[in-house]
Amino acid sequence: VTAGTAVTNRTAQNIPELLDAARAGHDRGTAKLISLVENGSADTRRAVATACAGSQWAEIIGLTGSPGVGKSTAVNALLSAYRDRDRRVAVLAVDPSSPFSGGAVLGDRIRMQHHALDAGIYIRSMASRGRLGGLATAAPETLRVLEACGFDVVLLETVGVGQVEVDVATHADTTVVLVAPGMGDSIQAAKAGILEIADVLVVNKADRDGAPRVAAELADMLALADRPPHAWHPPIVSLAAPAGDGLPELLHALDDHATWLTRTGQRQERRTSQAAAQIQGLALGRLRSALIGRDHGITIQALAAEVASGAIDPYAAADQLLGASGRLCRD
Amino acid sequence: VTAGTAVTNRTAQNIPELLDAARAGHDRGTAKLISLVENGSADTRRAVATACAGSQWAEIIGLTGSPGVGKSTAVNALLSAYRDRDRRVAVLAVDPSSPFSGGAVLGDRIRMQHHALDAGIYIRSMASRGRLGGLATAAPETLRVLEACGFDVVLLETVGVGQVEVDVATHADTTVVLVAPGMGDSIQAAKAGILEIADVLVVNKADRDGAPRVAAELADMLALADRPPHAWHPPIVSLAAPAGDGLPELLHALDDHATWLTRTGQRQERRTSQAAAQIQGLALGRLRSALIGRDHGITIQALAAEVASGAIDPYAAADQLLGASGRLCRD
């Protein structure tokens, strides 16, 4: 038994203790478990996943929108509202431009100070920068940890940039897309297809000029969308978060969607899709590791030199690499 | 022979013609070839890659930086400068937040009007949104197309958000990182590790307050970096692009780096690394397609339902999926 294995075993043995502490409302337990997911070895992550399997489902509410649309303010408003209902709430803020994970960065620091003494709240930032596949692995595992730690609601917040935005919808039960007046957002949202991922649309900063027009544009676009009669029709909520105007309507829309998810069996279906995405992410990660692993390093370098010199094209090289990696999938 | 195959065959037969047209300076040839890369079937893309293999190498200059740092202005200045040297220049602008590809969007439209009559210039925007792995496949293939079309310099421009930024450095011969005063950029750049990918650092908008301080901070950070004596030491250039102040210094820095790349053998090494990244991207794409393909759809759904219900954890499910996919790598 090497020292490394001993450390791993000790960590694995601690997981039930950490879960107990987290369930009792101790942030350090939650924080440590998430750090194991983010930084632990594959064995450690597997041990955490095993310990968390079969936990209650939280309401996972994804919130996304362009930078500057006011996501943090909206998330803070929801955080307070769900606390008023006496539910344990976690915020997982995924920042696709940040290389940092762990603890809280930027706006979250302020939020944490505000809520530092409330054991019913946990706030965590997670970097996704540099992670191939965006949220593909760490974020879903963290969601399972938060559920196992007993949180009733998870607000999954991310900047709406690139693939990460779509990933949020994949891993949330309800997806809220925020737009704001003066950002050309509604048009862009429609073009970007994010209307398709939205379960609830929020026109944020609704006290500003142009907000009613944005809401009207979104309504027009939704009317054009071809939805079957029994499908969910995303409501449009106008929110002026600091003052709280529109917050009851937003909560009502979220409650409606939660009820619809359960009534129609969509909740089960979404959970199954989320699990499928997570399984595929893990499997692809294993294939990727195998493909770029040491055993194939020499092969790849030799093929790359041939491609660089123009002797073969990259497709032929990929063929050869896959051919040379026949054992990959069973590693 | 199906209609689809007939179309593919006809497209493949057209590739040499399109290349000839492109080399003669006809934008439509270049545009059509890139569209084949972006939207074509795997067979079509392979045919384009085969036709382009063994072409001359262009100088591929990657430019990245936060939104608002003035990348487009800097790119325009370089574009004109390289045209003054009578080199054929292409701009490939990769937008990680855009769902659009093809033609020119936003600022590019203005640029294109300005240069519309110059056959020595080609400008193209490429969306990377929604593409797993960012630039992993379409952008490198497009770079090979531009080289085959006879461009001497390619300016590969992207917004510095997330993984895409790192990808730019992977696929460029020289990487220029732009920062600007008043954006907290230098600190953030250092933290984000982009100093490590920069071959040339540009303090853009150098006519603004605070620019000398930003340059000094960057110099301090570079001094702290531990570089071997014969390594490349990234110069810091101050640029006020509209007036052109600093442009000769930037060109000089780029020329220096190009000379260094060739003299040290680093150019060959970078080209090999680029090819390795491209081969891996293609191979992973194939594995991904195989993994989520129809044959395994039933397996994944069944496993996902078990994970959603908590009967097994996602790691165990991934094990089973990979086990059931033993033939994947040889498909």
C-alpha cells in the first residue's frame, strides 16, 4: 500500500463524516466534499459519487444570461425568497472565464458576508475555464453533492457564454434565461436558440427604458415557436430585482414549472437526461485520457510530425491513431 | 449510389477547382471551401483536408483579449500593415458567443466593405458556440484551407473567454495577448495564466490614462516568471491603434518572434503540436459520435434511469457503458 493509496483511503473513509457534518448545516463539510470532487483523484471522486447516489432531488434552477444582465442580483433575490420559505439553498456559480475554483470570488464574496451566519445557505464558485466540455464533469457531481448535503434548492448560475449556457440547461430542472433592455439581448437570444432552452424568461432591470418592448419582442418570438399543445409554454416575467418588483411573479412561475415537471413526468425524464449527459461526460473523459495517455504519446507525435510536413492529412492520422488504440475502451 | 453520395462526389470533384479559384484571388473559392469545412459531411471535410495537405505554412498570428480591449482595431491595423508589405492576409474571427458562421458579422461587415475590392484580403467569422471542444475541429481545418488558398498571413482573432483562448494559442504560431488600461486586465491576465500563452503582449489603447502602469505591471509579472535563458521572452508593446502609434514596434516584435521560431526549430515543433491537437480533436470527435450513437442509445438510457433513481452511481454507469462499447474504437 503506497502513501497515495493510504491518503485516498483516509479521504474515502471521511466522506460519510463530511456528509453528516454538511447535513447538520456545517459549511466546511459541504466545502470539503466539493473540493474532493474538483481536485480529487478519480478514485476519490468515485467514492464521493457512490456516497451521494440515491439522495433526495433538489430543485435545480439554472440561471443564465449575458454578462451585465444582472444575474447576481436576481440570484440574491431568489436566495432570500427561498430562505423566507425556510428551504436550504445553495448557489453554484460557474464562471467560464475564470481559472479559479473553490471558495467565493468577486460578487460572491459580498454575498457570502451577507449570509455568513445563515447555515441554510451555501455559496460556491466554480471555474470552468480550461475544462474541456465545460460543465461536463465537475458541476454535475457537485450538484449531486449538494443534494446529498440536504439542500432543497440549488441556484446554478452561469454567464451565458458559449457551450456552458447550453450545459446549464442540460443539468437544471428549470432553466431561467435573463435578458435586459438596451443590450440587444432579445434578438440575440432568439437567434442563439436560447429561447429553446428557457423554461422561464426574465426581462431583468425592468425599471429601465425599453423593458416593455423587450418583453413584447420575446412574446412575439415565443408565439412564433411551434410548441405542441401540452408542452410547457415559457412565461415572461419582468423583474426589477433590487426593489423586488416582479419577484413574486418569478417565484410563481418557478413553482408552476416545478408542478408541471412532476405532473407530466418530465422531472423524471429530465433527471434521466441529466444522468445520461453525466455518464457520457465521464465515459468521454476516460476515452480522452486513454487517447492522450502516455502509451499513445509516441504514436501521436509521429503522426503529428507527418501531418505537419504534409505527408498525410489529419483524417488519415486520426484513423491510424484510433486503429492503434483498439484497447482504449476496455482500459 | 444515393443522391447524397452523388452530391458528395460532385463536391469532392469541385475542390481542386475551388482551390485554383481561391489561389487566383477569388474570394468565392475560399468562402466555399470554408463552408465545406463548416457544414460538410465527414467525407467532404476529409476530401478538403486531403486536398489541402502539404500546402505552404502561413504565419498564423493569434490575437486574444477580453471583450472591449480593442482587438478588431488592432487586427485592422495589422491587416493594413501586412498588405503594405504585399502579403496576402486572411482574418479568421472566432466568436465563442456567436451561433453564426459564414460570411461576416458585426464589426467584420464594416471591415469587409473597406477591403472589399482587395483580392489580397479575406475576412471570415466563425462561430464556436455550441461546438464541444471549442476550436477543436473547424478552425484548424479552416487554417489549413487558408494556407492552401495561398494566404501568407492569417490573423486568428478571438474573444478571450474560456477554453477558446487557450485553443487559439494551440493553433497559432505566434500568440498576441491584448490588455487595456482601466479593465483590471493585467492582474486578471496574470491570474488566468494567459501570460503563459502570450508570445507578444500588447497594451492597447495606450493613449489612455493608466497605460504606462499596466505596462509596468506586466513587465513585473514577466520578470517573476521563471524562463530558461534561451526561451522566448515576450516583449510588451504599447499600441494606440487608430493613430498607429506603436504599430511599427508590434510588427517588429512579430517579425522577431517569427525569426526566433524558425531559428530555434520551434516553428516545426509548434506545427507538430498543432497537428497533434488536431488529430486528437478528430479522434475524440469520432469516439464521441460512436459513444452517443444509436447503437448505444438504449444502453445509455437504461443506465441513466438507474443513475437518476439512485440505484447506481454515474461512475459505475460509465464503466458499464464503456464495457458495452468495446467495439467503439474500431468503428
